[in-house]
Amino acid sequence: MLVFFHARKLPKKFMENKTKYLRLYCAVITRAILDNSFRTSPNYNDSDIVICEEAKMWFHSEDFKYICSIIDLEPSIVIRINEKFKKTKKKFAQNEAFKVVFEVVRRNLG
């Protein structure tokens, strides 16, 4: 998962629609967590391994830190959520995982 941000300033519309952007960035984080947890699809293949490795690297990238800063969230909180998802044996649908991530993010906003 590669996300690039060229402009490091928050868009003016962000402040007007903070909840929409919060949901968007939580969806990005959720997808990365599921990819990093090797939960990309029911049938794994070589491309899934690449996706998982990219997600793993993304959690150490500037883009990850930037997304966390946009929503005023400490990156270590997302890392903890990611570790919990990796340890659990429960399978999550993307919408279920999103609800978990979104709730944790909302509770921990700076």
C-alpha cells in the first residue's frame, strides 16, 4: 500500500469535514492493518505476500506518520491496534475491522 502526499498542509475542507476525513484515514489504516495481518483475501498467492510486506513497511513510513498527524493520533496507538489484529485468530471482514479501528481512534484522538 503506497500513499503519497506532496502537499504537507491540511486542506481547508478538512477542518470543515473532519469526520469524513477521519473515516477516510481510518479506512486507509484499517486496510493496512488487514493487509499486514495477512488477511488480504481468502486464497493467498504471491501477490498477497507482496501486499503484506508493503503494508508492514508502510507502518514505518513518513506517509503513515503524516496520516496519523492529520487526524491528531499518536502512531503508537495504531501500531498497538495492528499488533492486536496480528495476534488474534478471529477473522474480520473489512467493515468489522473498520468499526474496531474507528472506535479506538475516536477514543484516542489528541
